[in-house]
Amino acid sequence: MKITIIGTGYVGLVTGACLAELGNDVFCLDVDQSKVDILNSGGIPIHEPGLEDVVARNRAAGRLHFSTDVAASVAHGEVQFIAVGTPPDEDGSADLQYVLAAARNIGRYMTGFKVVVDKSTVPVGTADKVSAAIAEELSKRGLKDAAFSVVSNPEFLKEGAAVEDFMRPDRIVIGHDRTPEGLQAYAQMKKLYAPFNRNHERTFWMDVRSAEFTKYAANAMLATRISFMNELANLADKVGADIEAVRHGIGSDPRIGHSFLYAGCGYGGSCFPKDVQALERTARGYDQELLILRAVEEVNNQQKHVLGKKVVARFGEDLSGKHFAVWGLAFKPNTDDMREASSRVLIGELVRRGASVAVYDPVAMTEAARVLKLDFADAPVLLDRVSFAESPMQALEQADALAIVTEWKAFRSPDFDRLKAALKNPVIFDGRNLFEPQVMAASGIEYHGIGRSILT
Ligand code: NAD
Ligand code: UGA
């Protein structure tokens, strides 16, 4: 099938590359010339395991193209995926300007029937806005009856496992309407996704609004589990219980399940924070307060300060002259994405209290340098207190303590003797609960996990 992907970011690039891998002829459009140039010269602009190979293989096979040419991209695809960003606007609602700009471009250049797929995470009712934007552009061209249908096909991939998630989805959600055009779109989407449904049917067909809602419900539920566990972990610290033991104890109940119960220093990334906010704002538009989600958001904002608070409790409010190592900068392992990463809050707090920090991440160093510059735009001189280490061990040299923010595999079994020798004080603040408090105590390391202050 001929496919166009509008927006070649995390979701667009993965979707385009994976659909090409299945034999489709895919044209990826982006407004960012530098991104398109990187892709056309054989590189990829993001770190995502396995993606570079899929992109290279399909480019070489002539099934995957990258361009900034809007007219050519609209002409190419019988199915047009909109996979542009939907960042929060000033009040936290999803900003639809990029989605609607993409829709208008489709209306401006389309000829013949098009299936328009909302792949971006968009509030309930957006498909109607996309339809209206396309129809308006068509009518400017005097093409009142040109046929198209907008379907909702939200994406559930996780960064760091995006290719695997896309190729082996646990579900595919598609919302379409029941007009003749909607049924034609249904038939084309069914054909496109047939390779994913060979062994068993994974597609849930529904109406468009329910599909749009399903995406926010999934992210809101996952974020809720995390904030719930984080709040309990903070209490566990006070009462002397181990949140890790509690996690095992409740996760074994199949009604609860084991996933997404890990307490830590808060969730980050481009999705949970913005989607929780956007769903809350949608509800307000209908005179409803989503009280649980308000709490989920508030708990998470506070949880990003949990490591900073533990450092202050141990070293005092004034951290002048203190030096800290920070391991892990990306919002989660296996990505270089720093959007809403908890490391940014911790580094800001330490440096603004007078400390210096040596930071290390296996892949996010360049991105970290870029975003920290923005974070310290109000006081660029503070950036001089941040140094970028070349290895985890180098970051530790002469540090008063180590703070771990992201659970990269490389941090899970360090040489504790070398670690102790490098640090000025053998103190670890572990925002991802990588180690066992008893083992740390036996090794002579002062260990501060999240919800792990067991009374021994
Ligand atoms: P991103 O910022 O990585 O990529 C968006 C891309 O769209 C950028 O390259 C931008 O230049 C391009 N763009 C903007 N306007 C355009 C236009 N008019 N025409 C062509 N290109 C345009 O965003 P992302 O992380 O891929 O997220 C995209 C959407 O998918 C969001 O709604 C997000 O919530 C959702 N989503 C993201 C993930 C994820 O893991 N990142 C997972 C599921 C869903
Ligand atoms: C999340 C969802 O998992 C995807 O299904 C969804 O498609 C995506 O958002 C989206 O809509 O964009 P992602 O943000 O890439 O994916 O990463 P997650 O693995 O969900 O992690 C998000 C954050 O939650 C990370 O900061 C992680 O450290 C944190 N987390 C996760 C916890 O603190 N505890 C957990 O138990 C799990």
C-alpha cells in the first residue's frame, strides 16, 4: 500500500519504518529540514534500539523515503498518517496546531480518496476538527464532494522498545465511522494491519471518539499506578516498610498485576505528564473535575523533588562546596529523550543550592547539554557547575555522594569497591531502587532508596 506519514518524530519514524518493513511504500514528511537531511544521509535523529537497521534496510530497498515536500507527500499516500506532536499549550490542554496544519495540507493538495489517520494522541473530538479543516481547504479549491475519511488509530509504543512494541503490538485500536467513506477507510485499515492479525485478532474496532478516549485512558491509568506507588513509597519511608516487598506482595494478585508498580523519582517523558494534564483539561471543558488525575499530576510533580529532598535532609539546605555525581539523565533507559526527565529537576535543585554536579548518561549526553542550557537560561553561569563525565566512574571522582535517576542496565551492578574508593563519602541516593538496602549496609554504603527505609 502507498502510505504517507506526516511528522517524522519518535512515532512517525517508527510507524513509517515498520510499515515499510511489511512491504508498504512509505513516504515520511517533516517540516524539519535538518531531520530529513539526517535521515536521507543514512543517520537517524533519535536513539531507539533496532530502529537504525529497519530504516537502513527499507531505504536501501526503495520502500522508505524522507522529504519536506508537502504536495508530493500528500499525492503519494492513499493512507495519510498524522503523527505530529501534540504538546501542552499554556493551560495544559493539547495544542492541536500541528495536527490541524497537517490536516489543512492534506485538504490543500489531495486528489482522490484519502484515509486520514490520527496517530498523534489527540483529545476526543479532534477527528471532527481534522475533518472540518480538510473540508474547508477542499471547499477553497471548489472540491466540495472530494472524498476522505478520518480514523483514529492511537499509538501505544514505549520509547526504548518502540520497534518491538510496534511490530508486536498487544492491541491495535482503530476508530472509524459508519458512513460509506468510513466503511471504505475500515476496509483499507483492515488490509494495512492484516499482517499483525495473522495469528490472532489484535484489533479493536470502535467508534472514533472511543478510540481517541482509549489512548488517554491507558496513559492515565499507567500514570495513576505510578503516582499511587510513589505516594505509598514515601509513607513506607516514614513507617519503616520496604516498598519493593510491598510491590511483590500486591503485584502477585492477578487483579493488580506486576507492571508499572515501580516506585521512583517520578515519571517523565513526552507523554504521561502531558496526557494526564490534557485529559483533566478536557474534563474541565465539560464542567467535570477529574480529581484522581489532579492528584496523580500533583504527586508526580512533588515526586521529582524526592531525591533533592533526601540530599537536603542528609547534607543540609546550603550545598555550597558540595559535589554530586548523577547517573542517568534520560527520562527512562534506552532512549536519549530528556523531555520532562526527573534528572533535570534534581540537577536544577542541586546547582541552585550551590553544589556542583558531574553527570553521566550512556546516550543522552548531547541532548542533556542542549536541554540544560534551556533550563538554566535565567542564570547561564550556573551551567558552569555542571560537568559532563565520560564514564560512570569518572563522574564519581571526589563526589560527596552519588544520585541515580535512570535505571540503565550499565548502572545495575557497579564495582562497589571502586565506587567507594572514588566517592568522598560512600553515600548513594537511588531514585530507581536498583540495589538492596541490606547488601548496601553490609558493603558499608549509606543507601537512600525510595520507600526502602526498613527497620532492621
Ligand atoms: P516528536 O516531537 O518526536 O515528532 C513530531 C514531528 O512532527 C517533529 O519531527 C516535527 O518537526 C514534525 N511536524 C510538526 N508539524 C508538522 C507538519 N505540519 N508537517 C510535517 N511534520 C510536522 O513527537 P512524538 O514523540 O513522535 O509524538 C507524536 C505524537 O504521538 C504525540 O501526539 C504523542 O503524544 C504521540 N505518542 C508519542 C509516543 C512516544 O513514545 N513518543 C508514543 C505514543 C504516542
Ligand atoms: C508511555 C506508555 O508506556 C506507552 O504505552 C505510550 O504509548 C507512551 O507513553 C505514549 O503515549 O507516548 P513512555 O513514556 O515511552 O511510554 O515510557 P514508559 O515506559 O511508560 O515510562 C514513562 C515514565 O514512567 C518513565 O519516566 C519511567 O521511569 C516511569 N515509570 C514507569 C515509573 O516510574 N514506574 C514504573 O513502574 C514504570
